[in-house]
Amino acid sequence: MNAQLLDKIRQCPSLPTLPAIALRVLEMARAENSDTQEVARIIMKDPALSSKILKTVNSSFYALSQSVSTINHALVILGLQSVKTLVLGFSLVSNLSQNRAKGFKHLDYWRRSIYAATAARIIAGKLQLVQQEECFLAALLQDIGMLVLDQVLGESYGTIHEQVTSHNQLCAKEMAVLGATHAEVSGHMAQQWKLPPVLAMPMAWHHSCAQAPTTDTALKKLVEVVSLSSRCADVFVEQNPAEAIADVRKFCLEKYSISESDCDAMLDDICNRTREVAPMFEVSIASGISYEAILKKANETLVDLTLRTQQQAANLEQQNIQLKVAATTDGLTGLANRATFDRFIAEQFAMAAQAGKPLSMLMIDVDKFKSVNDTRGHQTGDDVLRILGRLLKGAARSHDLAARYGGEEMVLVMPGTARGTAAAIAESIRRAIATKPLSTESGPLPITISIGVAALDKDLPFKHHAQLIKAADMAVYAAKHGGRNCVKVFTVKPQAPPAATAAA
């Protein structure tokens, strides 16, 4: 975080603080042997807080089968963690709502927070997470950094909000202007308040959940849930919710395999349940709002987004294909490049050796290629290589690999092909090139080639693919020194029998 901004935050006299009752309950919740009776007594010292907790516990939000009349009873039915969440939530909201600068719209902030908190609890329940209450509170507090920046910077922070059209754009703008984001400030406040990691981590990383510095799978899930809840909230508070809907649907499908229809049903549930939760926190939510109406309004834009996404996906796929071709192809000849050849020959050799099948290789060298460059120029030399590349590629079968080995040398790897067949193919390639001049840009040019053939078979059981390459290289060397414009096949001459010993 920006060091100067951090100093300003630390020196701010109106920085949000945890209320005394919240601090006490938090301390007791951390204790190994918490006394629920004592926790109940602490909460009951604040009649307004006790009333809110009991009203909430008995609401449809918790859907309990029995009525709860005392804080002690609430602790027994819901457990300490749930009641602690309510205490922290109610006391913090009550405390933070009192400090209002002129930076941005506070009512929108609290509406968004309530939507996010409700969404987090519903999503956590749908995923059957144990920490549903923690998700609720972490989502409620995830944007607390905005209130802090509002207190520290005032109207200048409001200017940042005026320059973005959605909450999703806010972090990038904050980083550009302030060198820090409200999410980072939320994480700083969580540390100041000594909140546990299940709250602190989602608060700090809800806008960048993939980068959250934790190897704890359960904690990572909480960060993801709170991050998703933030985008769910955008659906209900932003003027143009289509992009948020599309993002929520995409995340739910890719991360949790939740279909589009189930995702829409979940968003509808979030909308309805938030109307029940908001009054408990004294936050005003428009009564007539419905997800169905929001979706109907956003549908035209969603269709455009879908078409744009599909086009982007198609473009990306095409780019990936082009990148793959570029990474595996020789730019001049259009043949496979040396790296692709090296991988292919190694794989095919291993498979052929294991299966006991033949594998042949042709190494092709252009005769007197240097003189072509010297007399006709390098452009003509490139034309020769391009034309030969096309011819060799045309001669390769679907399971063969034609590649540029280096300079004017090219290779043809032929899996499942015996030495005799490979020699015949080599001769047909040699003859096709020798019988007709190549049509280069500088005019017709007679060209001949020398070909070396080597094969992995029962007569030549090479132990490594490098030996096969070396054999083909030796064969093409023999062709060059045998007059050029010919095919030579690598063979091993049988050793002569030892001379008979003269009779004594």
C-alpha cells in the first residue's frame, strides 16, 4: 500500500473503531472455553442491540422452527459464531453510519453492503459451507476501506467515484490515483481490529481472489464467495447491471457448475432476502425492485455481451492457433521447425522401438546451394527453399512429418514405413525435382537434391533416435560424395570373416 496514504489513515482522528461491546464479544469468541452466559450478559447491556438480534433471529432469514425469546436462547440455537456475527455487524453498521463525509453516496454504499452480505450467506449455503455467518460479515465489511478513504480524503475521494461507471472499475482507478485500493484499506482495518483470517482475508482480497496469499483451501473458498457476493451486489445497485449479471453467471458456471437458470434463481433469492435483511440494519431498499425486472431491462445488453464474448472467444481461439503454428513452423518454408522435428522424432522413435515397428527418415540436401546464393542472390535461394518446402510437404502423408532441419537441409520422418518403401519415396521426390526447373522470381532454375535414407528396423536396431538421425546424415553425405542428385540408403557392411590360420 502507498506509504503516504497509510500514514494519513493512521493519523486520521475519525478513523472507524470497533465498538466496546463488539471488542468484548470478539475477545470472548476467541477464547477456548467461552462462557456463553457471560457473552449473553455483555450483549444484554445494550437493549437496542439485544432487540435487533432477537428480531433478526426470529425473522424468515434464519427460518427457525421455534421462537427465540432471549439472547441465551439465541446462543444455544444459533451458536456463538452466529451471534458474534450479528453483534459485530449491527454494532459496526450503527457506529460507522454516524460518520459521513461528502466523498460519495453513503446510502448506495450501505445498500450494496447489505446485498453483498445477503448474497454471501446464500452462496455459502448453496455450497454447503460451514462458515455461512463469517461469509455474511466479511461481505458486509468488505468495502469498509471506502468509508475509511472517504474519512481521510473527503471530496477528493468522491471525485474518484465520479470518474468510474461501476464498482468493478473502482480498484483500478484508486490504484492509478492513490497507489492503493479500498480492498487493501479494508484488509488494513481488519488487521487493526485484529479480526480472524476468515474475515480479514476475504475483506482484503475480494477484488483479486485468485491472488489471495493462502494455501488453505477452505479459506480460499471464503474469499471466492465474498468476491462473488460483491459482483452479485452490483446487479442490484448499478444503473447498467448487464455486465455484472454476465460475470456472475460465468463465475458460477465455471467455478461451481451452477447453470444459468439456477444462477438467475439464486439472484432472485438474493433480491427477495435482502428486502428482509435491510430493515434490520436500518438500510432503505426500494420495495418494488425485483430481479425479474432487472433482468428484463438488461436482456438486450446481455445478448450483445454474449455475442461479443463469443466473438472474443473465436478471435482468441484463432490467435491461439496462429501462435501455435508460429511456434511450430519454419517461417520461410512452411515446414515444421527444428524444435517440432526434435520432439516428433523422439516420440516416434520411442513408440516404434516399443512396438517393434519400422520408422524411416529422409534427409534432403540441396546440391550446390551456395552457388545459387552467390550467382542468383539470397532472394532466389529463399525461393528455392520455399518451393522445395511446398513439394516436400505435398509428398508427406498425413502421419508423416516434413521439417526444415537447418540451412538448406530438410527431413521427412515416416512412421510405420520400412526402409525399402522409404527409399522408393525418396527416389520419386528426387526425380520430380530433377526433371523440371523450379519457377523462381528470377526465372527457371534447374535444381537437384541428394537424399540420405535411414530406418529403424530389425536389421538396424538403433538404440536412440540420435543414432537414426546420424545414420541419415551419413547417408546424405555419401550421396553428396557419390556424384550428387542421388539417393543413398544407410546400411552396415557385414564384417569379413577372419582369415583361416595356415596349417602347421
